[in-house]
Amino acid sequence: MSIISSQSGKVAAPGAKVFLCPQDYSSPAAFYGSHHIHFICFSGQGSFLCDGVRHAFGKDDLVILQGDSGCTELVFSSDFSCKTIAVPRGFLHKAHNGNVWASSGFLQTKAHPVTHLEDSEKKLLLSDFSSIEGRLARTGDFGRQSLYHSFQVLMYDIWDIYDGKAVSSRLSTSDDVAFIFLRFQELLKEHCGSERAVEWYADKLNITPRKLTRVCLEASGSGASKWIGQYTAIRVRELLESSDKAINEICDEMHFSSRSYFTRYVIKAFGATPSEYRRRIRARSKAE
């Protein structure tokens, strides 16, 4: 396969953008890291590495590269073309409240970054892309809110598609697996702020920790501890980015044993102390 380098055309552009490849940029990788990327592949193929797993994509696939997911080795064939929306990471918190941001839909797109689209699904999402594109130049308060609303519609449509593809297809093999996994998701949404042990969730579900991990792997491809970690990280990030609570308050709310332990956790998860991370996000938001 003839390859377009993932580093070619690297840019540091603020703001949300909707663009075509290769007409506007050689590949969506030009925005990876600073932006969350959603693209629909029109032709060609490519792949990337994420958490040690190689993901391949081709014609009519929707690909979602979340800016903090640590994907590497992004490659695209020479005949690759797509339509892309690149959204600054801070934009997501303006567009969504915490409950939406922490939803299982978001986590499913992170666990399954590539999904194939039927014709009707492709048409729907391209319409959403166009709606966002038409509002990018609107800078007034109401115009900005309409842009956020358009992005919310896109994400709901994507999560609705994933609801039938990323999870349901895996759960179809066993009603028992489906029930346990979905109940586990409900418990996580309610208790991830205080409970982070697989054993605690397994006890609530009246199963062994080993079975809960096996169910999660069968249903989603990720183990129970990874799901707990993802929910925890998202809740911490949302509190740091979208609330005015003091660091100590967030530490207490998330039931970390000490401020120093919470600081070590945030450094490991986000590469900065809680205060540094918050300042960085707020500076980025002002720049946008």
C-alpha cells in the first residue's frame, strides 16, 4: 500500500473545522492531538495503532480519533479520501453537559474507533457535518449556541449508530452477557466517583470479579478494570474542565485518599498536575 505519512501537513490550527482530504489537507492526521477527529472514508484505506491494537478502515467507514487516546502510526493509502470534522478538545465540554460527556456512547466510540456505515447512516452523518460546517463562521452568542447544538446532534446520531453496532452486535450471543454488561454500565455511571474496585461491582451484580471481566471482554473487547478507569478519568476531566470546584473538593468528591494521590493520578492520566491541567484548558478555551 502506498502510504501518506501521518506527519505530512501537520498543523496547529485552533477552532473546529470541516474539510475534505486530500483537497484541503493530505490526511486528517494533520489535526490529531490538538483536536478530536471524526471522518468518513470515501475511498482508499488506512490504519492506526491504539492501546496495542491495530485498527484498519476503508470505504464507508466512520473513524473517530479522540485527541487524548494516544493513537500512533496513522497511515493512509495514496488513493485515500474523506470528509473530516476536527473539533478542539475543549469544545466538547462547551457543547455537552457532564452527563452526556460521561455517557456510555462516548466510551463506546473510544473502545471501537472504527465502524462501517450503511448508506442511510452515511447520508445522515454527512448531513450533520454540513450543518456544522454552515455554522462555523457564526460568532455571535446565538450562532455559537446553534453550533454547539449541531455538534450535539452529530454526537447523538453517532452514538445511536453505535448503540446498534458497537455493543449490540457483540451482545447478541448471550442475553445473560447483555444484561450483566448493561447493568455494569449503569452502576459505573452512578458510582464511578466513589467505587473503583472490580470486586465492588461484581458483588453488586452477584457474580465473581473474574466473570465480570469475562463478560466485559465478550461484550466490548475491554475488561472491567479498563471500563472503571475510563469512567473515572472522564469524570475527573469533566470536573476539572467544566466546574469551578476547588481541587480539594474534586479530590473529596471522587473519594481519593489524599490530595497527593489525586495529583499523582491526574499527572499519570493527563500529563499535568490538576492545577496545571485546569489552567491549560482554560487558556485554550480563551484562545478559541
